Amino acid sequence: GKIVPPKREILKDISLSFFPGAKIGVLGLNGSGKSTLLKIIRRNEFS
């Protein structure tokens, strides 16, 4: 999983599935990792 100070695990063994063309929303507090999650998803899409 991803570890951030102070060694707090925030992602571990997650699985996401979306239908082609589906619109999704990511909600959370400022600094909770929304943009990071979307960057991870996008990176995996093209790998």
C-alpha cells in the first residue's frame, strides 16, 4: 500500500471497476488523496 507520514497506510488491496463511458465522482476532504487516486488510475489505464 501507499504509506504517508506518520507511517499511515491509506491504500491497500483495493479493486475498482467501471463500465465503459461511465462517469464517476471522487469525494473527500482537502488533502485526502483524491488527485493522487485519479493519477494512479490514469497511470494504470495506459500501462
